[in-house]
Amino acid sequence: MNFNFRVFIGTFLVSFAAALVVFAVWPGGDLMLLLKLLALALGITLLSPFWYPHARGIKKGDSVTIFSDVMPFGRLHGEAIEDGRQGQEIKVLTEQGKEIKCKVTSYAGTLSRAKVKVKDEGQMIEVN
């Protein structure tokens, strides 16, 4: 599973700010309420990088890494031309401008692109 640091930081800022705002406007709020709100914010922050990619999926325009069984060490980069989720088939535009069908195998992480596998190996041979 890929850890998405950008989502982690974004969720951290939003959830902690929301906890402080709720504490500020809650009538009769005490230190225990603040601690509970901050604990909730921390829990949401720690879980968000793991569920967010699955909730988002791959969107049109996302960068992807294309791989194939035919070329185990060779990889191409492309751009998704359709939205998709893990296990679904999407169309991808390769760097060479060729449109190919691929199956989504994993989502993007902090330092990695989403990965897609060529659906028809014959397409991959034509791309190279």
C-alpha cells in the first residue's frame, strides 16, 4: 500500500484546525473536550493516506506508469484519459501519443505514480 504524504499533511492541517474551531465555539468546553477533539483529529490524520487513494481512484489527466509481462524491466509513462478504479480497465495515452487499454493495478503514492498493466500485450509491442 502506498503512503500519500501530501494527503497526510492536508488532512493534518484541516482536522486540527477543525478541532480547534469546534473547541473555540463549543459552550462550556473544557480541557478534556480539547484533548478528545485533538485525538479524533490525529486518528483521522493517520488513517487518511490509506483510504483516500481508494476513495479517489485514478482521474483523467493523472500520470501513470505502464508495465507489461512482455517487458518486465521496461516501463513507460502515460496519462490516464479516463477515470478508473483498481481492477478496472481504462484508456491511457502513452508518451509516444498512442492510446492503449490498461488495467489499473495500484494507486499513486507520495513518490510513485499509479500503475497500470497493458491489457493486450500486442499493443505494448506496437508502442515500443
